[in-house]
Amino acid sequence: MTAPGQIQITTVNGRLFEDTIDGYFPLMVSLSQMMERNGFSSAFVLMSHAPMAVFPNLPDDAPVPLNIRAGQAGLIDEVTLWLHQSGGTLEVFGNGSWRWLEDDGSDKGGQLDPMVRLAEPAFLWGIGLPADPAVQGSGMVSVHLAPEKGQGLTDVQTQLGWSALRIWGPIPSAAGIAATDTPVHLTFGRSVSKTARPELRPGQYVLSRSEPGT
């Protein structure tokens, strides 16, 4: 149990990883393949500088045509994605920024369709949670931070007894991929010490110890 005045800290069986996902397939399909390939039940990843494209009336399971006569190209500047396998279905929660090279005038509602196609393979990295509980992670923890309520990183570091750590978050909580003006890379894998702290938004974060010898 958490003592009064302390922040609840949960151990996470996660490990750092990096991978390259296939292009030309719908993004959700490539992410599902990545999850299966690595044996993850959940993952929190960052993807950036990824060209993408939308082809009108092209079925999700159809290959990209050799002769492209219609479509719209764009670029994912950066997105963070919380991925979770549930009953054979991949759930995607994300936010970030992207742009279309030619605005077709349609209102996309500040959302990126998870079935958008990558125009080429894309690199991503982050934290994966193995589906097999026998696979050991690297001793990470999850914590909800609410700086405006006095529940910040200083309190967590004191509680953990860690002088330095790395932080990932906040973990997106709404389904889909939403646009945000806040650069998501600033607190993704960021090194933190008692003298160097990033500005944090309220939310759920994953922390790992980064002191020498750990």
C-alpha cells in the first residue's frame, strides 16, 4: 500500500527496444506486425519523420498500385503511440503532429487515421511490455504525475531514492491519434537529474533508473 502523502508507484515489466516497420501497408497493420514480431502485449513508442499517403477508394488489404493516379501525400513529424493488444485487436492511443503536402480542403478533425499508409518503412523506438510474463524487463515503474497538485517528479525521485532517471510520457489516453501543438519528443526517453528537469504535463509516465551501474 502507498503511505499517506506518497505517490502510487507501479512496477512495469518493460524493456527498451527499437524497430523498423513496413511501409505501403496501413499503419495499424504494420504496428500489429511489429507487436507480434517482438512478442509485446503493449508498447509505448515514438515515430518521427515518416512519409505517409492516402489513396481514395483503395481497400485496406489492397497493395499500393504501381501507377498512382490519385492520392494525397503527407509527413508525420512525430507521434507517440500507446499500443495495446486486446482480444486479437490492436488498440491505438496517440497524439502528435503531421502535415499534408497539399491541403485538399477537407476537415480531418484534428485526427490521423490509424489506417493511413506509410510511404516507406519507418523507424520507431520506445518501451515494450512482453506478452509472456516469464520474459523479464528492466525494472521500470509507472506513475501518475500531477505537478499542479504538488505531485511532481521531485516527490517521485525522493520516494524511489533515484538520483537520475529517464522519463517517457505522458501516455496518451484517448483512442485514435489526435493532433497536439506540444512537441511530444521533449519528454520521451528524456534524462532527468535533480538539477535538470523537463516541464511536465499531467498524466501517466514510465520511469527507468539511469544511474551508473543500472
